[in-house]
Amino acid sequence: MTVFVTNMLLLLFLVFLLVLVIRTRRLFAVVVLAGAYSLVSAAMFVNLDAVDVAFTEAAVGAGISTVLFLATMAYLPGREKVLPSSGRFGNNMSAAIICVIAGALLVAAAVELPAVGDPNAPAHLHVAPRYLEESYSFLHIPNVVTTVLASYRGFDTLGETIVVFTAGLGVLVLLSGYTRTRRTRNETLSRGEGDDA
Amino acid sequence: MRDNPVLRTAAKILFAPIIVFGLYVQFHGDYSPGGGFQAGVIIAAAFILHGLIFGLEAGRRLVPEWLNLAMLAAGVLIYGGVGVAGMALDGLYLDYNVLLPDPSAGQHVGIILVEFGVGLTVTSVMLALFHAFAGFSEDRFADKPEDTAGGGSQ
């Protein structure tokens, strides 16, 4: 019961933050609010006993993303531009209809979900019992999340690591200019300076 | 911000404990929440804090660009290499049981190595992202007002 009430309060707080993010036009405030949003969702994950996920959310969502957003903001205007057409009635109506339909579908799907922590939920009947038993009796590793992540689902985690690697590489090529054109530009620049001297 | 003595002192005091905490999360992931992804982000956060307070140049002196790029690739290579080592020892790809004579100990070694690889890649990607974004904007600002001002004074 306490868990349910706390989660409801946190959820209300999340919705409140979300409305603030949408309504605010100053980008600095939006970045800070987005960090607060991540922190509140991390608290929600702790409440649901998903400590590993909460850890990641707090470190990545509230920490690094905020810093990256702030670093990006240095070359953006301080305020969000409001499009003049966004106040038109037709646009708002179609958006409202899509939101209501999508929301109704999500609620209909959520009603069918098993309760949190239900031992008879399909997810807990397939391979989870084997993981839980084996990971301590055979591997002697108390944190099952680590065992599943690194051993049972080793291929998935390899894929995730490669995704992180590729994303980093993509940003480096785009922003830091690890390309042939950028290098030649720098070389010509330094050569030009040398000629002047 | 960089001349504020409170920030500079706080950053100096916090830098080492953050890294120690990151290493704890990295190598204690078997027993408590955490693992390579979280530890990588925490360790990167220590270096990003250093870069924010003492400037990007000081950060680059601490972790040179070539080292960061090498770590970026080394993490994935360690992960893949553990898999290949399993194959070389007559097992399957990413089968940790064969890494040591005792399968249970082999699993331990495999998991720690793999998590280390993940942590290495995540740390350097986060650091590279920070330097790419922060350095990019610094470049742009250096190109515009300061260049013209410098040219005028000469």
C-alpha cells in the first residue's frame, strides 16, 4: 500500500514536471527540469526495487545528459522559438484526437498487465526461476542482475556495448571532425600561417 | 565559474572519491547494484567535473585524446576478446565456464572482464561526447568574436 501511494505521488510529480517542461520556453530551465524528471523517475525505480535501473537513470539521465545538454546550449539561443501556426484550432484538434486514442490504447493494454511482483506473472515463470536458483548455487553471485546481464544475456550486452561505441564514434566523426576534409583544412590553415611568418 | 575558489576546492576534494566510488561500483557489481555501465558513467562524471571547473585543456592533459580513443576501442575489444578466448579454450563464444578449470570461477572471471570492458567503453564514450560537445561550441565562439578582436589589435 505504501509503495502504491508513494508511486502515485511520484507519478503525479512526474506529470507536473512534464507539464512544466512543455510550458517553459527558457532552455536552461528546461534542461534543469529534465534532470529533475530523471531524478524523480530514478526514485520511482528504487520504489519498485529496480535499484540497478535507478542507478543508471540517476547517473545518465540526471547527471551526464544534463551536462551534455548544457554544453550544447552554449551555442543555442536562450529561448525556444514559438511557431506562429501552433495556435491553430485544426492542429490542436487532430493532436488531441491522436493523444486520446493512443492514451486509450495504452490504458487498455495496461489493464491486462499482471500486478507488480505477482509471482505467477508470465515473465516470472519462464527462465527467471532457473536464473534465480542457479546464479547463487552454481555461480555464487548474489546480484542476479549482473549474472543475467553479463553471463546469461552476454550477447545482448555485447550488442549494447557496440551500440554505445558506435554512437560515440558517430558523434566524434560529426563534431570533432575526424574526417579527411577537416584534417586538410587544418593543415592548409597551419601552412598558411607558416607562409605568413 | 573557473575562478570561484569554492568550486575549485570542492572539485579537487570530490575528484578522487568519485573515481573510488566508480571503481567500487565497477568491481562490486557482483554483490551490490551496479556494473560496467553505471561505473563508466560515474568515472566519466569525475573527469567531466574536472573539465567543467578547470577547463577543457586541463582535461585533455589529464586524459589525452589518443588515450581516450584507445580506451573507446579497447573496451569493445576486451569484451569480444573474452568471447574469442572461450572459443579458443574449446567452448562457445562468450562461454565463461571454460575460462578456468572450475566453471564457477570461470564465470566470475568472465563476468568481471566483460564488465571491465563495458566500463572502459562507456567511460571514454561519455568523455568523448563531453569534449566533442563542449569543444565544438568553444571552437565556434573562438572562430567568431575573438578572432576578429585579435585581428584588429594586431
